[in-house]
Amino acid sequence: MATQTESSTDMGVGLALVLGAVAVIGAGLMFVGAPDLTAAWGFGAAVLFSCLAVVAIHLYWD
């Protein structure tokens, strides 16, 4: 008898959502601090956390 297994974990999806939310906050920081060094930190945070969100999905998705 064949059993059906879950192909993704809730941890991967939840982690990707949290990291995506932090990336959106970083993008907002980039928008608010446009001509200043704050925009560079916001851009760095947005890129870093969006990449980590993609990595989380790939690590926990079977």
C-alpha cells in the first residue's frame, strides 16, 4: 500500500516568509533613506535576506 508524504515542510515556508518580510523592510529602508548611507544598508539587507529566503525554500523543499 502506497502512502503519500508531504513534499514541503512548514519550516521552509515559514522561514522564507519571515526572511521575505525582512527583505521588504530593507527595501523600505532603502526607499526612505534614498540619498544617504541608509539606502545602501537597506539595499544590502534587501539583497541578503531575499537570497536567504530563496536558500531556505531550496533547503527545506524536498
